[in-house]
Amino acid sequence: MTQKDITFVADFLTEHFNEAPELYNRKGKYFNVERVGQYLKDEDDDLVSPPNTEGNQWFNFLKNSTHLKESPLLFPYYPEKSLHFVKRQMEGVIDQCLQKPADVIGKSVHQAVCMSLYKTSESEDSTPQLFKLPFLWNDKTSNIHYVLFTILENSISKIHILRRHTDTSRSVSNGILAVEFGNFLNNSISDSSDSRCYSCLDAHFYDDETVTVVLKESVEQEGKERVLAQLPLS
């Protein structure tokens, strides 16, 4: 260690760990704790060495602002408390803000329709993830809500489109249908369906009338072809 290092450590010890008679009546040690560590303690006691806010530009700004000083939008400051205390206070406020909307929304939601998509084994541990790529789209012009998804066990070459009217009292034709890609990209009838079969990697709505899909060849070989296709809903 250099003399500069030793001086630095000595100064640190002198500043933070010298005896503090005014703390003798408090629990714990009779010296000031390191000033960073005190903020991280998960307890409600006041800080041993609270920060000096004198000259702080933000506090001066608030003090001189009539509107901001009383604003309910500003989270209150607790200069005597640790960050854990402030975190718990903030979590309590956020939970309180979210509780009312959760109650209102929860009471307004009800089941409009129930469809059986697939069956799984009774053992939850062995149940694979079969539902994939759920993508939602709302057509505000026609007031129709769409869900795109694939079911792995059924067929990886199929993409399912579920559509419902946003007015649950109304129904739409072909509420759910499947589009199978298979070997539709073959150049000729001589192409083997086994060698040019495509499955869906991803699918999103491009606009109200078009679906964009990313396809890949299902054959296990290097350099498998990827295709970006846009399909009209019609």
C-alpha cells in the first residue's frame, strides 16, 4: 500500500468510526455507521447519520414553489429513513392506487364463450407447453377482436385464428379457423411434400386485413429456408 492509501483509510475511519457521545443512549455501537450502509438496513429506525440537505437545489426549488410544495403528485421525502423504509411506503401507495381499478375491472369481466382447444394428461408435471404465439389484434373498424396462436401437438404447420365481436352479445361467422401452410410454396407438383413442408415460427397482424407470418422449412437440415409471407384475411 502506498502512503496515500493508508491516509485514505485512516481518514475514512476517523470520519465514520470516531466515538459519538450523543449516541450513547441508543442501541447498538457507539460510533457512526458507514454512511452508505445505513440506507440499506431493512428497519424502520431513523438513520444514525441523516444527510445534510442544506444547499440542495431540489429542496430549495420545492421550498420556493407554492404549487409544487403542496402537490399530491410528489412522493414525500423522508430524510431520516432508510431506502427500505421508503420502498415499503411507495409499495403501499402503489398497491392502494391499483386496488380500486382491480376491483372495478374484475367485477366487469365475465366469460363470453368457452372453447376446448386440446386435451392434456391429468398430471400437470408432464404437461408440455402446447399453446404458442398468442398475439392479440383489435379491428376497431369492424369491432372484432382477433387472437392468433398455434397448438404444437395438433400441427406445427397450422396457425389458428380466433375472432370475436367486441360486443359479446353478437357473434361472427367462423369464430375459429385454422390455416395450414404445409407445402403451399412448392414450385411444382413434382416437389416432394415431405421435403418442402413449412411450419410457423411467428405471426402478427400487419393491419386489419393482413397477417404477417414467418415460416421455416420443417426438414431437419442445415440452411433451412425462412419465408416472410403476408396473407390477406379474406
